Amino acid sequence: MNEKRKFSTLRFTGRLSIRLVLLCLGLLVPACREKPAAGPADSTPEPDVLTARSWWPAQQNVWTPVGWKDHLFRFNVLYNGALIAHPHPQGREVTEQWAGLDLQLTITPSVDSLIPEPSGREPYQMNDTPDMGLGLQGWENSAAPVLWTEWRLREGLVLRQEVFAHVPGGKEVETGIEPLFAWLRLSIAAVDEIQAPASCSFILHLGAVHVRTSMEVEDNLKVFPERSAYPRKLTAERVTGTGFLLNEDDGRVRLAVLPADSVRSSFTRRDPVTAPGQKTGPGGDYYLTLTLPAREGFHLDLLVPMIPAGRSELEAEMRLGYEGALAECDSFWSTRPETAARIETPEGQLDQAIRRSVQFAQIIAEKNPHSGEYSFLSGSWTYARLWPTPTSMVSHMLLDNLGYHAVVERHLEIFRTNQGTIKPPGSSYELHPGYFSSPKSLTSIDWLADHGAVLYEVARHALLTGDHEFIERWQEPVLQACDFLKQARAQKGHEGVEGVLPPAVDTDRRVSTQSVWNVGWNYKGLAAAVRLLERIGHPRAREFAEEAREYRETFVRALREAAGKSPRWRDRSGQSRQLVPVSLSAGGDVTHAFYLDAGPLFLVWCGLLPADDELMKDTRDFFREGPYTKLYDPRKNCWQRPVLRHEISSCEPCYSWNVYHSWQLGDRSRYLEGLYSLLAGALSDQTFISCETRHGIYGNVFASPLLVDLVRLAAVDETIQPGELHLLRLAPLAWLKDGFETKFENLPTEFGPVTLAFELSARDRVLKVWFEPKYRSRPAKVVLHVPPAAGIARVTVNDKAYAAGPGESIEL
């Protein structure tokens, strides 16, 4: 083996050595030297983006989707620029015809043009390589999502890749399987003026997808060299001088290189790395070497179809070119609905996260080419199916909160047309016409919580929009959904507490249990449906309001009884505290990570218990200072006994329901600690894609909806007190910047959209507020909360002066 050159993803000699390096750098797991704490001390400055980034080092092994709204396929770009085209990632029937047509395009920068040596047969993890699983990425300042990746070479060069996805014509999908292309621009971004080589190369490896994903930090992005070979033969065809195509035997094109002057190229095949006795196919490991002059600004363009493309469609895309395709993309992504909200704060990182999350939500979605149904998905690569409960948050916490109502309505329709087609996941249940679930074509693991989550997002959408046509179309499905809950709760003879929903599967543990997760989501949906029925004056509103009241009282009574029989724990002062159970029946596990994520902390957001209830106080303190904090090892993966770390879950941050306790209690420090931890600790600080677990599964928008909901509630909140609208109740001081107008424009509320803007004039010590509501129904009270900033002496609202200081409130 040539020891001078090794493959860019070659692991270090010893796995332990890189782990020690990462621990020393603080990169393996965030804040690994700290103990989980109850929250910042009173003397601690209020959190902001920069504070939170000091708590949470950059995430490893990130991948980010690049695609088109509602297309069946999407590309995924790894942190190191590798491009994954995987049209059949989850074994779904709808994508079966494209099985085996995947491509992993790995790009290695080079100054000597030597093809990397094979890394051997043994699987290894990408963060055990010299880059430690950390990339340099970001977004171009354009409407279209153009993702850049940089390689900074010690030889004196900065090389750059830019990639975006394009559908010819730049229009909304009609079938969902229109040709989808990735445009890649490879360029010389900088050349050192002191010493740099005269030329450099991009070495492209074309192979099958040979990387495995995982929730566990130690197993995510694991590379399997024996699976790397491209399964079919590729040949190179020279076109128009320096350009050429890589063709399959059937004439379809796998990759195109557009002509660029002064570029030298070579195409090489190597026999695949195989296990003893393993047969080799007609393909192999293909390497395309592109050598460029090391001249700043020099670039060349590549075109990669999602699936091997016909010659005519690929040549048409080549004629359009990178700039032409990008212009169509900019036009496509610039279009915003009239109802869309706009948020601008002094914290650009936060604004970017919100903007990109809206794009991700529409990319991680599909139109089924057979049924014509639209659906959000739970993930872009892993989880390219539908878990309705967490994915419902994309609708009611993210898109509806930001005014993308038409997108939500389009993607809700699948639940209406498939209502009643799936049996609820519990032995006490039968097929019921009112039961909401994912359709069979998208199902992974059914949860009983799915019904309540769908019912809630339907009712919440109706209440936010006041859309009479939507309400009319969904009225009967909502009534049937409420009937399902009423009939299920009336069942007797099951293995649980009667009067509460019978046991059913609640999470991917596949255990049938009478859990707070199932009970809570379905109560949340029922309560929202009651508010909708009351709003439209439906004659059954009173019936279901009484059902919801009995539902809550029966559950709370049973929970208090069960908590009284549970083991107790001691806090730091030695006081004995309640351990609140996760289920009223058998099957609950208070040591599993889901005890935090899908356990009693959820009871405040769903409305079954208030945050000041003693059971909730004991639960919060349990995760902040209880016995599990002594057992928690920050070096290990997510499957430990769970704790709160800077106010987000040690397992799945998207389920940090404790922040809603802080919201209800008005606990600013912990509320903002949780909000900013979601931004810095649950989203990539480079691409703003969500993780499922830190350093685990990416390519999703699990945590983004929670973040957006908390940002919205900090500024505009119609839920803290029924019938009232509260402004700036928990707004961070970081949003009060001298000379900067922070704006929440056209923000939807159940009263109608509102615009709120505010600016602090440090010289005059005046908080200037502009408030413009467009009410459908007027709130009983509008309250402006003056943020606790020491520099505020008075407040103006729409130029009207008020004598109010920090921490005081004004009724408008």
C-alpha cells in the first residue's frame, strides 16, 4: 500500500485514540464535563445563541437533504460533501422499481491526483477518520437551497462544492417522479498567496450506497467497504472536448461532466473489495479524476440524475446549464403564500434555522405517483416513511404557526381519505371508521397516539385559519374521531384502568400499555376538537366537552393513585419525592429513555395537568437532579436512563416537553435555556437540519417544530390564558437591539393574523412597539409584557406612550 496516500474516509489506527481526542476537544458529546443542572443561576446572564453554542459543540456525522417540494426522491449530502442518491431507501412498495439504482458519490480533494488506496474490508465509522465526522458546510445566500461544502488544504488551497436539486421547468411536481437532478459546482475558492500548488484534483468515487445510519453515536454513518462497488458496468464517453458522460450498458447516463477549459480528466475502474469467496459483479469501484488549474474562481460543473437518465432528458438539462437551472430554482423557492409569516430577529442563526426548516419540511415530503396523495415523511433517508405523531408537529408547530396553511391542508388530506382503514394497535380495539392513522403504504409502527395527533393538527389548523371550506369538509371526520375516543374510553374488561383508553402500542418499543403518551395525545386532540365544535356552534360540542372533562378527571384520579403506589426518590436536600409512573397498566418502564421523551413531562403540554401541580414539580426535578443524573455518562449513547441537559432531553431533543412547564410557569431562564439548546444542540449549526439524537439520525425536522413554537410563544401567545392574547411574555433580551427592528409579521393566531414589531432605543431608553392585528374574532384582553431589560424607562405602542418599566405589563 502506498503509505503516502490513504482514502479520505480512512479510519485512524485505533478507535480508542480518536475517542480520546474527541473527548479532549469536547466534541464527542456536548458539555461532557458538566453535571446536568436545574438551570442557570439568577446571576447568570440570560441565554442567547452564542451562549448556547458554548454549551453544545458541533454535531458529528450530519447529513442534509437537498431536493424539491413533494418529490418522491431527494438527495442527501453528508457532512464531507458525499452525495447520496437512494431512490429506494426504506424498502417501500412505491419505490420498489428503483431498487438497486442508488449511487454514493464520494469526493476527495487532492493535490497529487493519486487515487485513494482501499481502506480494507473491515467496517469503520466516518467519525473515526481524520475529519472526526465534522464538516465545513453552509447555505448560499439565495432563495434556492444551495448547500456548500469546503475543504481547506494545508497545501494552500480552499476547494469548494456547491449543490442544489432541480426539476426541469422549475415547477410544482405533478406526478412526484419527474426527473430530478443534482447540480454540483466544484471550484477553487481560495489560493494561498505565499505558496500553493499550480493544480489540484477532485477525485470522485462512484459506488453503491455503503453507509449505514443509526441513532447511536458509536454506530452512525458506519462504512462497509465490501458493499461499495457500483453494481453495473460504467463506460466514459467524451463529449464536446473536455466534457464527458458516464454511461450504463443500457445507454442511460449516470453522471455528466460539463465542458470546462484547462480541465484534465481520467476514468479508472478498480476491482471491488470483497470477502473471501464473494463473487464480483460486472461493475466495480469507479474513480473519476478531475484536475483543475489552482486559480481562484475556476470551476467546473457536474450533473447527477437521481436515477440513471435517458440521453435526451439529460442533454436537455445540460443545455440549460448550472446557471439556468439555478435561476429556475430561485424562482421556484422565492414563491411564498400570502398567508406566510416572516420573522426577523437580531440573531441571524435563529432566523436561518426557521427559514431552512420551512424548506426542509417541504422537501421531506412526497406525492405518491400512484395514489396522488401528498404526505410529509419522518425522514429524508432513514425514516422515509410516516410516524404521524412526531410528524404532526411539522404541521401544527412549524408550518401552520408560520402561515403555510395551504401546505398543511394538502398534506392533511391523506388522513381524511384513509380514516378508518387501520385497526388501532391494541387487543381491545376493533376497526373503527373514525380512527386516524398513517395509510398502509407509509406505515412503519402504528402508535395509538397517532389518532390524537392527527385530530389535534386538524382542529388546530381549522382554529388558526377559520377556513370555512376546510371546516365543512372535515366536520364529519372530526366527529367520527371523537366518537372513536368516546367508545374506546367506555370499554370495560381490559387490562388497565377503566374509563381510560385501553392499552395499546405507544412507541417503537411495540409494547401495549395504558401510557401517558397515548392518553395525552388523544386528550389533546379531543380538547382541540371541542374548541372547534364550540367555535362553529355544533350541537354535539357540549357532549364532547363533557366527555373531555370526564376523560381528564378519570385519568388524573388514576394517575394520582398509581403515583402513590410508585417508588419514591430523594432530591439533593434529602426530601422524599413522588416518582410519577409512565403508564397506568403493565408495560411502563421508568428506566427507559422514553420515560422522559414520552412520559409524564408531556402532561402539561397536552393539558392533563398544570405545571404547578406537585406531581409535575416532582417530575421536573427528577430529570434535573434525581438519581439518574448520578448515573448519566455523557460519553455514552442515547439509550441511558434519561436526564435533562441544559433543559433538553438526553435522548430525543424534540420531546423536551419540560420547556412547556417553564412556559406555563413564566420561568424565563429555563424557558430560554431550552429554546436556545434546541437551536444549538438539536440542529446542525451549519445546515440547520434536525437530529433525532445528537450525533445520531439526521435528515429530519423533528426538533425544528418545537423550536419554532417556542419562538412564537415567546413573542405572540394566545394559549397561556383562554381568550387572551399576550405579547412579548417571554421574549429574549437578545431580541432587543438598539437600532434593530425585530419583527413577527403576519403571524397566525386563533384570533386572526397579527404583526408585532419592536425596537429598543438605548439613547432614549424607550421600547418602541408596533402592533397590527387583523382579527376574525377579538380577544377578551391583549396584554403587552415589558421584557426585563434594565435599559427600558418607558414604552410606546403605535406611538402611544405608556408609563411601564421592565417586568411590568400593559393592557392594550
